[in-house]
Amino acid sequence: GETRHYHFHIRLNNITRLCHTKPLITVNGEYPGPAIIAREGDRVVINVTNHVKDNVTIHWHGIRQIRSAWADGPAYVTQCPIQTGQSYIYNFTITGQRGTLWWHAHISWLRATLYGPIIIHPKKQATYPFTKPHQESPILFGEWWNANTENVINEAMQNGGGPNVSDAYTINGLPGPFYNCSTKDTFKLKVIPGKTYLLRIINAALNDELFFAIANHTVTVVEIDALYVKPFQTKAVLISPGQTTNVLLKAKSIPPPLNARFLMAARPYVTGSGTFDNSTTAGILEYAQVSNSSSPALTFKPTLPALNDTSFATKFSQKLRSLATPQFPAAVPQSVDKHFFFTVGLGLNPCPKGQKCQGPNGTKFAASMNNISFVLPSTALLQAHYFGKSKGVYKLNFPDNPPFSFNYTGTPPNNTRTLNDTRLKVVPFNATIQVVLQDTSLVGPESHPLHLHGYDFFVVGQGTGNYNPRSDPKHFNLVDPPQRNTVGVPSGGWVAIRFRADNPGVWFMHCHLEVHTSWGLKMAWVVLDGNAPNHSLPPPPSDLPAC
Ligand code: C2O
């Protein structure tokens, strides 16, 4: 492979959307940020220089980072933040992945404005397992707040309630025609009749799962999270924060009327009971000859699933299957060395003395896995682990099971308080791991897009209600389950994931709804080094920031 060099300068730039101008933290002045473009097998070297007051780190979401955990990026997990005036070089090789991933800031809520695509082309001589597209375009969903997003989350953390919802969703940074002052700020895609286009869909929104559809067109899903799937056609796509989905769009071969414009739109899929941004972002699909047309536009609007269409969501995720061909096999672990059962959900903690809390009945919102609200340390976990200095930084007693007998349909235990702590789970190198992730209804059922760093896991099973360890495994798909880095734990249900712990390091696992991460729905794994010389983590780079 080649080596691709990038320099990311983190700078403030004034950006205007919805008639509001605010200084935005950007990469190289761009919003959304620049694309990283590489081929499978390439080394990517990104020098990140921080010119703003806030501490920054960048995470390469979905990149496996095989034996390069130092380049993963979550603040206080694999590195201390890059401080004002400092630089850090992220250096990693793309192995066994091709398709679309993305990068984003991984500290506080800075990813609201610091994000961009990672485009991974197949190796030079490699053939696509689907029609080679004529052209391609990223479709990057984001969320825009008129207010400063750091203030939004800091206020919520102080008053214990939910954060203010966003003012708009965006496609490639543009809200589109359904919002104030945004007719000009609309993403446009021009296509030629009969040609096939690859849309690289990325959900970079902070707190919302999204449905996406294009008027009068179906799309074919071909890849998720930079791994091929068995192609299937669909009228709409469900995409959770953190996920990426590549679809083929075939432009109609008989050109539509000259003045036709087809809206592509996204709006949320809602499972929780809290407030949410109930607005719709849209872009325009136009056929190439349209620019010469002088007649008034004829606009077609897509039909999107209803806000709470869980049946669509379930069917969509059940259609996802690994390609599982001899060329692209699915290495599903057939046996399990370590079994885990983690609950994921919200909790309500008492309001700290002297504070007024805006959660239900004056409580403070929290979120947890196995009832532990994860607390980030003030130094980086990976350094503490590597240098054997875990004392006072973290403990290795993250529980294998929840501390209460969990029953989704029954009465919640009378104590829904979470325990705030920094607890990690250690696993040996190369062990096969199964984790059942069970949504809890302690505050209310809600779907949680769970993301694991450093790995792609197989989603071997999913269901509604309580996971049944006797009957449910009988229905697991161990042949062609989808493989990905972020999976939606269904609202009031469970998913089972499997992976082989073949990548040493400290790996974050968390809900990719940013407010849930802020509330503590996160934990970390320690994967030990293996015995063979190429099975251990190399020492940290010399420019790794200090805390
Ligand atoms: Cu996309 Cu831990 O993040």
C-alpha cells in the first residue's frame, strides 16, 4: 500500500446556518471536515495541530487499529487530549476494510462540528462484488445547534436534565429547504439517466437515529461499516449514529420530465420518551439535463417510515447479512470462550446536595451498563495499562452480569441508582467473546446504538423483550450474520454480538447517542498482549500528549 499524509489544523471559523452565525471549531476551516481518502492496505498519517482553546482528540471511527491502539483517539481512553498549540500524529494502516467509515472529535461534544468521511477504496486490482458505480457522493448527516454545543451539554450536566435538542439536521452540513433561510443551503446531487451512483451514507448526528429515503427511487444496500453485505433493495434506510451504509442508486434510464426534482430526506426514528428534534433535512436529486429547463420545478417528496416505525426498523436490520463468499468470508466465532450479559439503559440518581435537578421528580439523569455509570479518569487508560500504573486510575472489576435480576416486563428494582466508577473488563488475547446487550426499561425502553472500538463484531442474534439464554441461542445466525462496529440494541429488546479479541489494547465501548455517553453509558475492555512477537502492542509514539 501507499502512505497518505494529511494535516488537520483545528481552527475557529465563522459559519452561518439558519441565519445564525457562530464561531465553529473546524478542521482546516471546513464544515463538515475534509475526507480522508485511501485504499485498503494503505498507511494513513494525519498530523493534528490544535489552534483552539479547547482540548481536542480525533477518533477514526470503525478503523480496526490493529496493534495501533495509540492512534484510536478517544480522550482519556487511549490518549490524553491534544492541548492548545500541540500536535499529535495519528498513524495507522487500513487492514481488511473497504467502503465508508468516518472520523470525528472524541472529547465532550466537539464531534458536533468536527467530523468527516473516511473513504476506503478496494485494493488496486480488486473487483467490486457489485456494479461499479459511475460516480460517488458522501451523504453525511449531522445536527446543527444555533447555540454553542459545549454550552448545551455543560448546562445539561449541571442541571441533571436533558440537553436542548438541535435546531436542524443536515446533509453534508446543509439543512435544506424545510428550514428557515436554508433554500440556498441545500445539498444537490446531479445524475445522468441510466448511470449507477454510490452513496456513502454516514450518520454523524449526535442523538438521533435516522430514516432516509429518496423520492421515486429505491436504493440497493451493499456495505455497512466498511464491510460488504448481501445486496438488497429498499425504499428507506435506517441508520444509527456511528453507522455507515453504502447504497447504490440507479438513475432512471428513461429521463424524467425536464423540470423534475426528487427530494432525498432524513428524519428521526424515535423510541425514547424524551424530547427530540422533530424536523426533516432534505437534499435534491436532479437529472443532468435539468439545469437547461426554464419551467417551474416539479418536486417529488419521499415517503419516510413513521417516527416510531419499529416494525420497519426491525425488518431492515434483519435484512443485513454478511456477503460471506469464499473471497469475503465471514469468520464468525463458532464457539465462545467468555460469555457476558450487559444491560444498557438509563437510570435516575439523587440530585447532589445544593443543586436543583431537572430530571423526573427532581432527580438527575444517568445512564449505565450493568448499572455502572462509567467515569473517565484524568489520565489515559491505555497509558496506565501499558506502563502498569492502573492504581488509582481504574479497576478490573466490571461485572459479567447485571447486579440485579433483570426483567424487562416486570417491575423495575426499587433502586435504579447507578454506581459511578471506572471499571474495565480484562480478556485474554484471542479469546472469543459473546456479549448479550439488553435494553432496560428502568426509565423507559429506548434503542441504543452500541459502538465498540478496535473491532468489527458479528451480530449473531436479536430479539424483543428479555433475552432467554436457553432458547434464544438456538436461533443465532452463525453463518452470515452482519459484521459491524455499531449496532442498535432494539428498544425493549436485546442483541447478541461475537468477536475474537485479537487486537491488544484498551477499547472503549459506548452508546453512540452522545447524551447517553455523557451520562455514563460506556465501559472499556482491556485486551492483553498475545505471546507471539507480532501479537503485542508496540510502545507509544514519542509525541503522545501528556495529561
Ligand atoms: Cu464514533 Cu467512541 O466513537
